[in-house]
Amino acid sequence: MDVRLTQHVRNKIAELRRYGFDLTEEDIVETVRNPSRVLQGYSGQLIAQKPFTEKHLLRIVYELREEVALCITVYPARRSRYE
């Protein structure tokens, strides 16, 4: 599956680095392609999640458009909330 990132996602990567999350575009692509869990989001969006640190999950909101997963946003979340 082809995975594409919006400019918003690229901006979030830089923002999250300022808060100590060493996130890369490859981390996002890997999470979408091989998530530990996929949940249904709003308006047909999907949420892929995968453990990222000892305390956090990486959650990616994306839409499937034909053969492309378009990543809308990304955020870390506490594992205790979603596992």
C-alpha cells in the first residue's frame, strides 16, 4: 500500500520532536502498513496504532483513497488509555 503524508503530518513531526518524541516519516509509514490495531474513526477515517515508547502509542488518522493511505494527522497517546 502506498502511504502519503499531508503537510500537516510533516509539521506535526517537527512539533512533536520539540516535545521529545523522535518521530520519523518511516515510523508513520510502518505504523500504517503494520499496525498492532486499526480502529474505525469518524467519516470513514481509520486510526492505526502501534506501541512507540514504553508509555506511548503512535496513532495515525488516515483515509483510504483507492490504493493510497493518506495520513491526515498523527499523535502520541498514553498506552494506558488505549491498550
